Amino acid sequence: MSANGDFSAVATAASHSDPIAPVIFGVTLILVAALIGRHLARRTQQPSVLGELLMGLLLGNVLAWSGYELMLVLREGAAVMDMTKAALSGLDWPAAARLVLGEERAPALLELLKGPQGGEYLLVVHAVDVFSRYGVIFLLFHVGLETCVSDLRNVGADSIRVALIGVLAPFALGLLTSWLFSPNGGYAQHLFLGATLGATSIGITARVLQDLKKGQSGEARIILGAAVIDDILGLIMLAIVTSIIVTGTLQLSEIGRTIALATLFIAAALALGPYVIRFLICMLRHFDEMEAKIFISFVFAMTLAWAASLVGLAAIIGAFAAGVLVMDDQFKPWQCDTCRKYSIKELFAPIEAILVPIFFVLMGIQVKLEAFLDLQVILLALGLIVAAVAGKLVAGLGVRGRGLQRLVVGVGMLPRGEVGLVFASIGRSLGVISTEVFSAVVLMVIVTTFATPPLLRSLFRNGGQLQDSETPVAH
Amino acid sequence: MSANGDFSAVATAASHSDPIAPVIFGVTLILVAALIGRHLARRTQQPSVLGELLMGLLLGNVLAWSGYELMLVLREGAAVMDMTKAALSGLDWPAAARLVLGEERAPALLELLKGPQGGEYLLVVHAVDVFSRYGVIFLLFHVGLETCVSDLRNVGADSIRVALIGVLAPFALGLLTSWLFSPNGGYAQHLFLGATLGATSIGITARVLQDLKKGQSGEARIILGAAVIDDILGLIMLAIVTSIIVTGTLQLSEIGRTIALATLFIAAALALGPYVIRFLICMLRHFDEMEAKIFISFVFAMTLAWAASLVGLAAIIGAFAAGVLVMDDQFKPWQCDTCRKYSIKELFAPIEAILVPIFFVLMGIQVKLEAFLDLQVILLALGLIVAAVAGKLVAGLGVRGRGLQRLVVGVGMLPRGEVGLVFASIGRSLGVISTEVFSAVVLMVIVTTFATPPLLRSLFRNGGQLQDSETPVAH
């Protein structure tokens, strides 16, 4: 056997460099961008999500304009995912690209993917996309963990009215705005934008209220109660809208079927979930606490997420339900006084810390600033911002109190933050929200999230004394 | 605008179902298999890695034989990754498949990928592969965390001799075995199999010794000391072998260049690493402890892993170095007596708990039992097992003690466990280890890992009193 013969095989092996290296580079680049964005947000007392989103927006647009190929491919991430699925069924990338992107935009992306690093780009886009989608699932699992069913019983009538108006009014206004300013989008887009406007991200308001030492005020309690119901109403709205889009019909019987299916899914999860968890705990009693909590929570959340998408609901609905159902109290076999306890939330915090910022930065990267060169997109974005603000301010009218209190509650419900982004990203996955409309939605999310903290602070500063003396009266 | 017009766009959207659902299914299926394997291993007092590996082997072979398409594609995971990179440069899947798999095996895989679910399979394979590779990186980061530079100074001469012989003897025997039983594999394969046999996975021995309450015995100290050096020697060996393969030459100047480059990389990491960590800590001082530790450790580990693969080393070498360099003591700004502290190891435990078992199960899935229908593969596997056992038993001669002690140390070094698997998977990524040889290596890992605990127990049972009275003399 000659040395030459051996090394001809080796020469081809040389091209087989570790495929994880470019993925590590892409994912870490995005996480570093998230860190810088978060760092800057902390220093300027803005919410982290805003810093990460804006950093992604900056990174995506600047690097893409300067011709950085990886970023050009990442910006088309949603299209690349669709292409991958379409390309393989016929094993024909060019046809898939034309199908997904249209004749005009397909050649540029194909050119990049055809290059010597095309395969690496594809792997990076797939990995980043999968990480960010898992991030969203963990995010909603976390929201579910913080939602306690027994809390729902203590929610006041004010909160319920605020939540109901706060979902329905922005839905109607969002639908109208989409229909007026983007008539070509079709019913599917109008419905989805309506649902997106109904979302509320309460984390930002909660932090501002705590900073102002108003976390226990009447307004805070109304807002936090409304936010819990809002999450649930929003997910129901998402379920209905998604099913209308997937079944492709506006027939009431179909919508009814979806609602029935969603109800059945939630009912089955609620009824069987605790038994499944108990069975798993019994099975894994040889494991230590950390292992048992992580594995059971993970498998349960993922199974519900998968089951949800199986019955035509969004995966995040299953993850949310899993979060509601899994509780630290269920892990009794590991309860002891001396050993250190890990809560489920603590155990998932590191995973969330890595994956969730990837989602936010990726959403920022995929905003195309050049879309705003089109007057129609600007009008749509402005319309969405007005609709988003007006819809939630109207929700404040659900409070039986004086004007100021209503305004504080309305402003507190303004930020769409992560929940709005999640809805928009699902809409894009379903193919009903175009790149341009997506960019307009992200702008709306940025503006409502950015505006809330200063608005809340100035409202409390101007009316602080009035409000303080009133709180006991209102409750 | 007619309702029909709107819903034609919607009808195509219907095919755009959430791409994460099949990924969730695939990943969760693998994790459930890991859980069952781990559960069974615990009940039979076997190491977890063995349960996970065997469960993967069972799952992969049974489901693949029963024609389950997803499993058929997952088993060809390594080829699919290579194909992805090759396919895009020319956008031609059939040609890429023939290049990677050869004329004979390509059509079957192409048929699966061409089917209606081909795109989903590709996404699942990519996701599982990326997760398992990240799992390996976190595994080696963990090994690095547990390796303390100051410990190295306290390692005795016995340990150093055991480690040196324990890497070199199996290397020589492994190279010889590969050359004898698989002459067509070429130098690259011979070298890689040698390096793989040199690896030691000490976790299994450490656990058995603890169970036997021999964790503080003279043998235990020699084994644990040798294991630390073994990890480092093994990684150096991997670096040299990898560079020979990647550069495709056996010239001493090239090998010298690699050693110089690896030394430079490690030196640069050791010299600059602490400053980089200090800079990052200073930058992120607005973050809370958990965030700062997770982000800094993650970014540092990933940057070193990426840098390592940039200079031609395996990514895991960078991750290992990062683990050695990051220490909880560096996070002084967050040190306080009252607040609860999270150690870096605790923070990464949940991430490892999910990703590492995916690696083990995937390795099991990719073992092709039908490969053992070939007499040559059986002979190679048997040869590797004999070489692996003989090489490490010889290492026991490095101990200046009586026969029993030497035997205990030799047996304690036997298990290849996760480290052997990592080496084999890198060899396969580099294209130098074929599916058949990979299957033989995994069998060797299973046998050495399986045999060690009962052997150690019976050695201590038969010679326990003799050994107990000798320990003070030996030290």
C-alpha cells in the first residue's frame, strides 16, 4: 500500500472540516450582538428586548449592506427554511427559490448558496432558526410557569374588562389598518396583524412600576391581572387565526371546529397532564432532583408543543400549557430540608438566557430597513403604531376609576415586546406576513416598547400625589 | 378584492406548517430514548452513557429495519451533513449524494430525501447533529471545568507514568490492529484509531470506586491523577493526528508546525484568557450573577472552540481550554454572603443534561449492526477490544507497587466511555472513519465501559484486605 494511495482519500477528507465551526461562529456572533444590545439597554434604562432587537437591526442592515454574505443569507432565513422544505421534495433548489422568493429575488440568494461556502451558510441559517424557535418555546414555557391557575380566580372584574377590550379593540383596529394600508395582503394578513396588535408584554411595565415603587398600587394589580388573561386570550386568538389560515376558509363551522379542537387540547392537557407528570416522576425516581426536573419538564413541554402543532395550533400554545401544568410542588420525592433545591424556573434560566436573545436578535436582523423606502410600508407602520396605541388606551376604559388611573392602565398595556414578535414570526412562518409587513410590525413593537417606560414615569411623576391619595378609594 | 383571490395565497401558506414541529419530535424522541436507557442503566447499576448508547443502538437498528424513514435518514446523519455542504456548492443533491455515499448507497438516501417529507428530514438531521455537536463541546467544557491547573502540580510520578504509557501503548496497539485488520483504511484511519484507543473516561471508574468506598485509596488517587494528564495527552494526540489528516502529509515539518500551532494556541489562551474574562466581567457588571456567568462562560468557550478549529485543531480542544480557564473565583463583583450563588458547573448542568444524551443516543443510532455481518468488521472489533484492554493493562505497570495494585489501576483506566466516542465521531466527521469502522469502535467503547465496573468490584472483593493493608506502604 503506497503512501500516495492513502492520502488521496485523505485529500478529500481535508474538505470535511468540522461542520460545527461556522455554526458556532454564527450563533456566537448573534449572542455577542445580543450582549452588546442588552448592555447598552441596561445603561440607558431600556428593556433588554429593545436593545437586542435594535442591535440585531443594526447588525443585519449594516453587515448586509456591506455585502457580508452570511448576514445576507441570515436575513432571508425564513425563505431559506421554506426553500429547504420545497427544494428537497424535488431536489431542485433553483425551482424552490423561485417558488418562495419569486423570480426577482431568487437569483441573488441562489448565487450566495451556490458559492463555496453555500453549504455552511445553509447549516448556520438552519441552526440559528432552530435555536430561535426553541427560544420562543422556552419563552412561552416560562410565561406559563409564571401563570398560576389559582391566580386567575383572584383576578378582579377590572382586569377582565381591560384584558377583553385590550385584545378586541387592537384586533379590530389592526385588521382595519391592514385592510386600509395593505389591501393586497389578503384576509390572512389582516387577521394576523389584528391578533399581533392584541398581544401584551407585561414584563416591561412590571419592571418600570417596580422601579417607581408602584408595584403594589391599584393600577399595577389591574395591569398584572389583565396581562395574565391577555396571554390566554391572545393565544386563543392566535389559535383561531392560525386555523383559519391553515384550513384556508372563513366558514364558521371550520372556526368552530378549531375552537373545539383547541378546547379539547387544553382540556386534555389539563386533565391528563398532572397524571403524566406523576407517572414520569415515579419512573425517574432513581434520578437526582436536577436531572428529574429538567428531563420531565423538557419532555413534557416538548410533547405538548408538538401535540399542539399536530392539532393545528401553534407550538407555543402547548409550551405555555406545559408551563402552567408543571409545578415545583409535584416533585415531592426530592423534597428535603437540608439539600439545596433547584426550582424549574432556575433550571431553565440558563437555557433561556442563551436561546431567547438569539430569537430577538434574529428578528432584528430580518427587519429590512430598505422596506421603509416604500411609502406604503411607512404608512402601514404608522397606521399600526396608531392602532396599537389607540387600542390599548381604549382598554384603560375598562377600569372603573378616574381618568388618570385609566390612562396609566392603558399605557401600561402598550408594550408588545416579545409576545408581539412571537406572533409576527409565526405569521411569517405561515407565509401570511411578507418581509415588508414584518418590518412594519417590528417597528410597531419597537415604538410601543420604547415609549412605555418614559410615558409611565411621567404619568406617575405628574400625578403621583393625586394617585397615591386615590388608590385606597379605588380599592 | 375577492375572497377567492385572498385564499389562493393562503392555500400555499397551508403547506408552510411550523418547521419546528418535526425537529421537536425528532429531538424529543431521542431524548426519551436517552431517558429510558439511563433509567435502565441506573436500575442495573451500569453507567448512564452505556444505557444511552445501547438504547440508541436498539432504537436505530429496530426502527431502521422496520423502515421508519426518519431513522433511516438519521442513521446516515454524517453523510447528510457532508452532502449538504457538497450539494449546495453545485446545488446538485444527486451528485453530492454519489460523492459522499458512492454509487451504491446514494439512491436509497436520495429516494428518502426526495419524498414529501424530505425537507423535514433534512431539518431534523441538521438539528440533531448540531445539538449533539454542541453537546460534545459542553461535555469537554465540563471536563475542563473539573481540571484544575494547580492539581496538575500535585500529580504523582506514578500517575504521570500511567498516563504516558496509557496513551502510547494503546495508540501503538490500535494503529497495529487497524493496519492488520483493516489495511484498506489507510494511514489516516490507523492513526485515528490509535488516538481513540488512548482515550480514558474516568467518570465510570470514579463512581465505582466511590460506591466501593475506595475513593480515597492509593489506586484511586493514581487513577484520577493519570486521568487528568490522560485528557490533556489525548487532546494533544488528537491535535497531531487531526493535523496530519487535514494537511494530508506525514512530513515531520508539518507535524512540528501543528504541534507549534497547538502550543501557541494553548499558550495564547492561557496568557490572554484571564484578561479577556476580566474585560468581559467588567463590561457586564450591570448584569446579574446568573446572566454574567452564563454569557461570559458561553461566549468564551465558543470563541475558543471556534478559534481552535480555525487553527486546525478540534473544536473540543478550545472548549476544554475554556473550561480550564474559567473559574467561579473570577466573578468577584457578584460575591456576597447573603445572596445565593450559582456555580458555573451548576448553570451549565441543565444545558448539558439535554444536549449530551442526544450525542450518546445519536452515536448509538448510527451504529450499523448489519456491519457485523462482515467477518472483517468482527475481526477488527475484536482486535480493537483486545488492543484497548491490553494497552491500558500495560499502563498499570507504571505503578511502583504490587501486582494487585497495578491490575486495579490498569482496569480502572479501561473505560473509553464518552471520550472514545467523541474521538470516533470527530474521525467520522473528518471522513477517515467509515460507518463500518465506526460501528467497531462503538462496540469497543461499549465492551470496555461495560466490563470495568464488575472487574473492579471483583478485584477489590478478592484482594480487599491485602490492598487495604498495603495502601499506607505505597504512599
